[in-house]
Amino acid sequence: MSRTATRRPTTVRTLAGAILTVALIVPVATACGPDSDASATASGTASPAPGTATGVPGAPVPAATTPATAAPATTAPPTLAGAGTTTAASLAPAATTAKPSDTPTPTAKPKSPGRSYPLVDGSTAEVQPVGNQNYTARIVSRGSVLATLETKDADAGLDANDMFVVLSVDGTVHSWMGGAHQGPGTFKLAGGWTAKVTKVGELHYRAQILGLDNAVNDTLDADQHDTGAVANGVYIVLTAGGRIGAHM
């Protein structure tokens, strides 16, 4: 910096005219090298602006202008749409991938197994539920179905070659042999009951079950097929041919 400061006054005193001054400043600045550039920058001296009349002696040197420094651009923080308001999208949980359940899918329960009842003649009654609290019973002998009974909201009965069978509304089976009476007529039955059997038509008989005071406690109607009943633990069968049997 000291070399540049002493040469400039000397040049101004010996050379007349602003043009010669400028011409001498350029070699001096070149001779000074990097130190001169640094000194000029440090002292704040600005070069003449292009297009300015600098050849006139005594012309005022325009004030150095410092280019305006642009304010650094500030990046506004990103804002969410509807800032300050909780949206449904922001609360929605991330999509999850459904995993197969480890719990086996329950299957329909199998139909309850049927029950078998041995009958007095050696055959078997195979009972199955048929819905609505009703049951069906197949009389099976040596693999062959001899007859079928079905409860329809009432007890059922039949006469199978002098073997009487009653299927109750609870799905139980009772059988016996012998002791039948042929109607029409009035007959004493097991358990103290009395049966008054009348013929209504062809293969159609009716039996009134009377108590000790001869009051009618029940009525059996065998129309084209046998029928049965349970009266206070006494099993009764009336056939379409007019035969009636009872057992307890």
C-alpha cells in the first residue's frame, strides 16, 4: 500500500492534464501487481465510469457508487393448505396391508347324530331330528326299512305285525307286543284308562280316552293311518283298522 500512495502525487505534479494522468495510472497499477489491486480495493477508490467526461481539467470526479446489494431472498416456510385447521386427510391413518387371519374360519356344525332304539321284535328304530322339534323314526330289520314314523307336533304310533311302537314328541321310542283290543267297543287300558272306540268310516276309527270319572281326557283319530299318544306315562296306539293297544 505504501508504494501506491507515494507514486500517485508525483504523477499528478509532473504531468498536466487528466488524460496523461490516466495514462500513467495504468502502467503504475500494472507494475504494482496484485498489491496495487489490493490497495486500490482497500482504499475504496472507484474507477471512472465509462462514458463520463474525464478529459476536462478540474472536472469533478463523480462519487463512487456502490452497487446496491440485493437483499438475500428468504424462503418462506411451506404452509399446509388450510393452516391451523385440522383436515380429515391429515387425520387419516396410513393404509395398512391386511394380513390373513391366523384364526380358522368356523365351519357349520354337523347335524346332531341320530339315536337308535332296540325294539321288542329284534328290529331297530333309527331316530333323526327333522327340525321344528320334530323327529322321524325308521323301523329297520336286517338292513330293510319296514315302516316310518314322524312326529308332527304330536306323538306318533303304529302297529307293525302285532308290535306296537310309539314315537314321542321328545324323540324317544317305546315298543311292546300283545294286549290289543279290536274296536268298535269300550276297553280297559293300562294305567286305569278306558278307551271308547268308534268307527267313523273305512279305515277310519276314533278312540276317546276316558279317566276314572269317565271324562274325556284325550281323543285319538286314526284316519287312513295309525296314530299314537302318551297319557301320563301310558303309551297308546290306535290303528286305522280299529285295533287299540296300551302299555306302561
